[in-house]
Amino acid sequence: MEALVSTNEINNYSVSELNYLRESIENMNKFNQIEVLYGVHVNLSDLKKEILDELAIYIKYVNTQESTLNIDEKQKSDYRNTFFVKDIKDSAKNNIAHD
């Protein structure tokens, strides 16, 4: 069992949970990092549990949002490649002209 971080009993997050939060925030784009921390560097082990919980919720939200956007972008790309590629239009014109 992993030891819990006990900084004045402010929170009960484990070291691995704090590392996950830190790494997730570091891997976010600049916009989302600013939303989370407003450009401030903080020691996560000094934050209250409620704030860490909010960070975890925001990280989950950002990850879900990025996943959804990636799915939408792929679908948009698939539609573009299927219906709007110049070669397909040219082929269709040539087939009609030869019939």
C-alpha cells in the first residue's frame, strides 16, 4: 500500500495521485494550463483536498473534450475524403461523359 502525503493533514492524495495530476497539467496545452493554475507554479502537496478534487475533475473534463474533438475531426476528415475529394468529382464527370 502506498504511503499517503500528509502535509499538515491538508489532503489525503497519494504521491502517485499527485504525480498524475502534475503530469496531466504539464501535458495540457497552454490555454488549459492557464485555466488550471493561472500561470502559477505550486506545490500540489500543499493544496487542500477540495482543490485537488477540482483539478482532477477539470483534467477529466479536458481529456474527454479532447477525445470528443479528435473523434469529430476524424469524422469530418472522413467525410471530406469521401465526398469532397477532387479526384472523385473528376471520376464521376468522366463516367457520365463516357455513358
